[in-house]
Amino acid sequence: QVAVIEGAHPFDVPAWHQMFRAFDFIDYYPQPIDNWLADWGGCRNAYDVALFYNMNMDPKGSPLAQNMDAALEEFTAMGHGVCLLHHALIAFPQNPVFAAATGLPDRCLEYHPDQDLCVDVANPDHPISRGMESFMLHDETYIMTDASPDHGNDVLFTTAYAKSMKTLGWTRTLNKSRVFCMQSGHDSRVWETPPFREIIGRGLKWLAHRLD
């Protein structure tokens, strides 16, 4: 059971849904972030994984930002998995709990659309990256502080491309939860790339403790 949480950034809706429909092992529930936070019906903790694809920039004192940290604290205290994909990594810039989920000490951003880069496997022993080889992506890249092992991150995917941060995919823990972060994922050209789909599929399984 996967909650796909969206908001504050446009995207190609049919192509986005097609990626999730290709995963026959999930039930996915796309929803605006307001719906996930409101938890109407008390269903939030029924999800095995929450995948964030939002880019809300609400300041720390706003109601949405306050509700976000409280909801994420509760969700991860229950041990549910969290995936932060692409622009979700810079959402809620002043929120301490959301920032802790990213594992990034500084989320100041420079971005470059329409880049061709090679994605390399940094950890061949992790269930998400095991057996994978380097592959090419056409994507929007970010330049910001890398996800370092010094901040509790297990780096899985990297790139040597100059117009990108070095670390592209990493895992960590928050409270009792597994967290998987992936910087790639801007549009359909990425979502339709087989290795990227493989990574997201494995990531969802790993977050739900169904890959080990």
C-alpha cells in the first residue's frame, strides 16, 4: 500500500501514473499533500510506504508546515517507509523533521534541466542496487550538498557529471522507518527508463521490508 503524495509542482500526469501501474506488486493511492496530512478516515498509518513528490515551500510557522512535521514524526514512529523523490528533497526548507528525512545538511539548490548523465552504482551490496550496472539518464540535475555517510546516509548511486551533485540515491533511517531518497525523477523521460523504474520498484519493496 503506497501513498503517492503530490503538490506544489506540475508534472506529466498520465506518464506518472503509467510508471506506478507497471508495478504489479503495489496498490498506489495518489493524493494531494493536504489529503495525506488531514488523514480523513484515519487511514494514513495503513500505508506501508509514503512516496513524496511534492515541492511545498511553506515557511516553518505555517499550518501546512507544522502539520507536516507532526504527521511525518508519527508516520516514522510507526515504522512505515518513506521515499523522497526529486523535488521533494527540497520541500519544506525550514522543517527539521522533513530535513532529517532527507539526510542533507544544506538544501540550497542550483538546478540544470535537460542534462545527459551517467548513473553509477556506489554500493553493489544493497538490495536496491545489487546487480545493477551504470546507465544513462536524461534528467534535471541538482547541485547542492551531497548526502554524506557522516550524516547517516548509505549512498547507493552516484554520478561524476559536473553539473550535478555527486550523490543521486541513498538510504537512511528516521525514527523506526527506512528512508530512500532519489535525486533523479523529473519527467517521463526518466520514469520510462528501465533502470530507473527498477530502482523505484526495488526501493518501494525495500521500504516495505519485502526485498531483504
